[in-house]
Amino acid sequence: MTDTIWPPDLSCSTESKYIVLVQSMRGAIRSGALKPGYKMPPVRELAWQLGITPGTVARAYKIAADEGLVETAVGRGTFVTGNFTAEPVPDSLISMVSPDAHNFRGVRVPDVGQDQVIRQQLFRLSRQNTHLYIDYPTHETDVDARQAVVDWIGENRVGRVGLDDIILGLGAQNSVMMALQAVLHGPNPVILTEELAYPGVRHAARLLRAQLIGVEMDEHGVRPDRLEEALRKHGGQVFLTAAEVHSPTTIRTPLERKQQIARIAQKYQLQIIEDDCHCITRPEEPAYRGICPERAWYISSLTKTVSAAVRFGFSVAPQGQAANARQVAQSSFYGLPQPIMDLCAGLMQSGEAEDIRAKVEALTLRRVKAAVNVLGNWDISWRPDVPFLWLKLPQGWRGSSFAKACADEGIQVKASDEFSLPDGAAPNALRISLNPPFPRLDDQVAFQKMSDLLSHPPTNVDF
């Protein structure tokens, strides 16, 4: 549990003192021990009080400022901002918003007519007698669904794969959890991941009581030298990554970088879990499972490409390791519901799922173009095949304060704070999703409002 005592006692700490100091600040602000407007002690005064160097305190204050926890006013000091956003509880992984709001927080599959397609497929199922909907699903009754997954992924993406390598799950998040449970062992498991990660990664680590270590990234994804450094310092049983479409930054890890990381994984006996759920296209380059099939897991779902309602996900296990994951699935929920397996197998085998995917890809491209036409003058990272933008804020804005300013205009976005790890800093940036659940004709008006806000940052804060 995060320490809420302020100032903290660092005498018995085994972690880096600046990290403990930042953690204590987060906890104290969350609990109300440090209230908005509270003036923080000067750097040298707090350093003397805690018995640490002024540089350590200054580093902690900088991280806190980067996260929007504090702000520094010229000649006045450092103050608690009140902009702290509590880490969302697991229920908030799915954002439920009013149709009156511009929701650019959650990445949702757009409506391209899949509701009617699914209803028609359900009607066809009702007239078939392939499976009796009475007993538990088994490894025999899910063969059609697993074969459909093999065909859907394709051999070029993950290498040679057999039916027994496929484990079905209730979406990608559930499949990631099962893979982690199959891999992690010992009293103090360690998960390595990108320094910015989907919030579900933090929740998964917490549920599994695993230490989560963020690894520094560059424009190509996780840096191999930093990954090896983290392995030497912390150990680690698994590297959890979103290499094809990294959320929130849109970064794609190129093949050469993947090969470098695969060699490190081999050297340190590290397993790789690749979450590919945000990829809506058909990439030509192989996933990690295609590069090092003996130690890489490939995970995806139909959530972002077809429909989130069916809760259909899957993992391709490393060679010879599927039995462990299958046991985890059986122990957790016995197996995916048979009607859902038959429905999704029918959608994929009939070609209807591929038709929906292609329409989603085309609509995503149109939405990206519309957003870039308005926000393109700002520092944004974007791809035509990715349903969100990564906006790096100009001087004067913090992620949390800009998100609040947007909220005041009826616009909901996701600040970088929500992607940062417990011990990591939050850059001055935010993610703007482009597939809101309530399509509106005036989305471009919302983009223009964001652009206007970016042009007028607060003037009362010294950065």
C-alpha cells in the first residue's frame, strides 16, 4: 500500500529515495493529508529534514510536477495543485459516458453494421444442431473456434501454429491474465513492460501481486539496453508488450528491434507476451511469436476489429506451453461459452468478420484524417491504421490540467497520468481516441476547441 505519511521516513527504505518520496506524495495527496494549495517545503529544507541530498528532493519534485501533482510559482514556491487523478479502479477500464459528451477516452470499435450481421449469424445458429447447449464446453467442442482463430491470424504473423497452441479467453485482457498466470511463479514475480502502458497492465500486476517495472522507450519502442539493464537489476520472468500498436503512443516496434529483444529474451530465459488487441490491420511483419516461437505468446481479440460485445479473445502459446494456460482457463471459468464460440467461429469462417474488419479499418482512416486536419499543427503522433492520437502538449500545459480544461468544454480525453506506472513519470501528453461510442457530426468542432485550448495555456505557472 502506498505510504500516506508526510513527510515519509526514509531510513529503512530499500528503494531509491526519490521514488519513495514521490510515492509518499501521491499517497498523501490521494488521502487528503496534503491538500490543494499546500506549500511544499523548500528543496534544501526537506533534504535536511529527511537526511538526503537536495538533488534527490529536486528529482522527486520534478516527477511530481511532470505528473501535475504540484506546480511551481515564480518567487512563491511549490504548491499542491489538486489536479491529482486517482488511479482508476478496475471497473473504470470501460468508460461509460453520456451521449452528450465528446468521448475521446476509450478506444471502441465503430458501428459499421455488425449488430445486424451478428443477429443474422445468431439466427442461423438457432437453426443448426452442431452442439447441444446443455453441458460444459470442452477441448473437443471448441475445435471449430480454435481452427477459425488459426485461420484468422494466419501463419505469416505468428509462425507455424497448431490447434493445441490456441487458448480461448473472454477478450484480450482475460487472455493476458491467463498467460501471466501460466508464466509467473515464485513469491516475488516481476513483470517488465513499457514505461507507459494500458491501465489494465497495472490492474493485472496488482491482482497477481507482481512487481511491475517500466522500461524506457524511444521512437521504436522499448530500448534493448534498458531492458537488459532492468533484467540485471530486477530480474523478470515476462516482458509484456504492445509492439505493433502501442497504446498510448502509437509506436510500432520494427522487426530489427524485435529481433534484438528476442535475443535478450533467449539470453535471460525471459518470456514475451505480446498484446496485439489494438491492431486492426493485417501487418506483414511477424509478431514475437513468429520470431521466437519457443518463448513468445501472441494475444488478440475481436474487440477492436469486430465487436466488443462477444468478449472473444485468444492467445497463441509458445511451443509446448499451451497446457499450462489451458489449465488456468479451466480453473478460472471452465471455458468460453459454447454459443459464443459457435457465433464467433461462424463470423470468421463465413468471411463476415473480415468484412467488418475492413470496414472498421476504412472508417478509422477517415476519422484519423479528420482529426489530423484540425490538430496537425500540434505535436501529434498518429498512424492511418490506429484509432487514436498521441498529443504532446505545448509549454504551459500538463496532461491532467489540459484534460480538465477539455472536460469543462464537454470533451473527455485520457491524460498520460493514466498510462504511467506507479514509479514512473507522466509526460505532458494525452491520448485522443477516434472511435467514440456515440458518433457525432460535430467531432471536428471538439477538435477545434482542443486546438484553441492548446493555443492558450495557463499563464500563472512557471515551468
